[in-house]
Amino acid sequence: METKRGKTTIEIIKSLEKQRRLSPIERIIATTTGSVTQILEAYLGEEVGIHTIEQRVKEAGEMAEVLGIRKGDKVNYRVVEIRGRGGRVLIKAVSWTPLKRLKNRFKDDLMRADIPIGKILLKHQIESRRELRDVKVEGGRIKRTYDIISDGGVLMRIEEVIYGDDF
Amino acid sequence: METKRGKTTIEIIKSLEKQRRLSPIERIIATTTGSVTQILEAYLGEEVGIHTIEQRVKEAGEMAEVLGIRKGDKVNYRVVEIRGRGGRVLIKAVSWTPLKRLKNRFKDDLMRADIPIGKILLKHQIESRRELRDVKVEGGRIKRTYDIISDGGVLMRIEEVIYGDDF
């Protein structure tokens, strides 16, 4: 499938595997444009939890350009860990959400700390698409950058680091 | 994650596993609201192909209600096999697409036989969501029914049977 700026799924995998070999579940998570939480839950056969490390409203700053807003515009900045059974960290994710893109009906859910974005999109029946901006192996770990786009604008920029050494 | 009429990913899996045990990749494919083709390609580490068994324009008939159109309205009816290396059948999918929902810019791609829907949505940057309508085990095989929804209407109703005994 074409994803990262026209790169196909197989091309992304080949590029990553120049660094190190990936397991099948790593290949799936690295290349998906679907919900990572949903894939993790299905793979593990158990619910995963969201643990918030940091969350605050701040000015967009240097992130403004990729979000398509002005530097002084407010964004919701959130750092979370997706954790499996026993608190094991599976994913660490940092996200930036322009406040002015948030409709009231789902603003409250999105500002709450413990709900994964995929669940919010499902609950509020939000039509969107995800665009992979970058996928790489760094320090042995897969790192992904992608945007969730809705109504033609970036609803959320997400940077993920994939942990879980037994994937 | 909540998917099938409010059922979470884990609830769907538990319900399916009353019939038989599922492998991790079966659990992922059974519950995903993302692109099945993309997941298959990542899992197998190889491109998969679409082989068309049947394709024709016909009247919606009894499918009209779920598609939100009239019985006499035209739909594109398509039966395909997703095949892996050596022609092995991985998925058989039947789909119904209301012609009046198709914008010209992607109508040609969607009517072409050999392009998976996920690739078309990516190429044309179509914002959508997928809603699982039914997932069950029948004759030992997982069967899924889901809708791809865009601009508030059903763009495509899809019924899938998952093959591939070594998943």
C-alpha cells in the first residue's frame, strides 16, 4: 500500500530492515494507517491502558507550520504511554492538537488524559485519514511520525516510539 | 477499542473464541477498522494481489437499505480474492458501492478491478471511517461485514471471508 509520501508498505519495511530485522507485529505497527491501540489490543488479546506523563495547553511554536496554524495559536500537548498488563510500556506517544480544530462535541474527550485517539474518533464517528510522515529505526526502536487529518486540516500530529521487546 | 455496535475489540475476540481459538494475526484482521490489505502486506512482508472474480453494475435491490439508497439505484458489485505469493487465497471479499456516491476523481479507480479500496482512499486522500457490522466464525472461517463511510454515507459495504490457514 502507498503510505509515506508515496512509499508503499513493502518499501517502508525494506528501508527499516536495513537497520535491523523486524517481527511481523513490528512490521504491522510500523506501517499501519489505522489505530495502533486497536492492533495492540487484538495482538495481545487484552485491553491496554493509557498513562499520561504530561498534558498542557501551549502555543504552537515551531510545530505551527506542520499543523497549518499560527505560531501563537494554542495546541493541546500530550505525552502518554500505552501500557499492557503489569504496566509494561508498549508505546510512548507525543501529540499536538490545534485547539481551534476541535469541535465542542469531542473536545472534552480529546482533552481528557486517558482516552486513546482511536476510541475518540470511533465514538464521535469522525471521518479522517492518517498520513505517515516518517518511519525510522533509531537506537534499535521504531519511531513513527504521522498526522490524523480531518476536514482537510491536521487534527493531530503524533510521534510514537514503539517499545515492547518481545513484539 | 469500541467497534461493532459498541462492542470493544476484546469483547469481539472473546465472542469469536467461543467458536475456536484465534491466532494473533487472525485477532488483528478480525477486529481492525483499518486497511486489511495493508495489514496483510506488513504481516507477510510481501505485496498481495487483487484477483477479480466478478464485477458488474447492477440495481441495489435488497442491499439498498444498508447503503441508504433506493432499490433501483445502481451499485458497483465486485467479488475479489486477495492473493499472496504463489496465488494463495488470503481473503475473499464481496463489495457493493453506490455509484452516486462516487466522485468522478476516484470513480475510475474504484471501478477498476485490480486496486484495493485502501489504496484508492490513500491516493485520493479520502477521509472516512469504517464501521464493523458483524464478525463471526462460520465453517471455521472468520467472516466480517463492515461499511466504509464517507461524507456521512456508505461509500462501500464489504463482506470478507478470511482464508489462509497458517495465519
